[in-house]
Amino acid sequence: QVQLVESGGGLVQAGGSLRLSCAASVSISTMGWYRQVSGKQRELVARINSGDNTIYAESMKGRFTISRDNAKNTVYLQMNSLKPEDTGVYYCNARGLVGGRWFDSWGHGAQVTVSS
């Protein structure tokens, strides 16, 4: 099992910034962030692979930046210019082959609340 430990959620005013971190227990190729806002399905925020190729949801482009530190098996999500509609639970995801087995693992989620 790939263990994921998230940190960095919290309460911030609109226009503010937060940084989420997610540390994986092993090196794994693709890591990313998804979020679930009230009443909606979980959606992709951003994803990064071992070659540092990134994918962003359209509404996050220009405001959010995903990065990773391979030496620490950690992925970061820098969130700027936050809006109240960004409020939700942000989940770390890691997927890839580890020791010949495919893993698609989720963290427990980090609450992000943006006040207006």
C-alpha cells in the first residue's frame, strides 16, 4: 500500500494563498490533487508525473501551481488568488507501478475554506 500524508489546509480570506503538501511513503510516478466541493463530484485540480509534465484543470490555470520534490516523494500545490468557490476537501492522489504492482492511492483529504 502507498501511504499519503497531506498537510497545509486551512482557512484563508478570498485573494489569499495556501500551500498543500503530500508526502508519499514510496517513490511513485504520478502524483496529483483532486478536490470535492459541496454537492459536486471529485474533480482534478492538477497532476504531475515523474518527468515534471503537468496537467491543470482549466479553472485553476494561472492561480495554482503543482510541483514535486522527488527526493522527498512529496508533491506540493501552491494556491494563489483563492476564491470562495475553491472551498472544499482537497485529496492527494498517487498512481503508478511500485515493485511491479499498480497502485492508485488516495490521501484522507485536507479541508480548504476560503471566506469572502
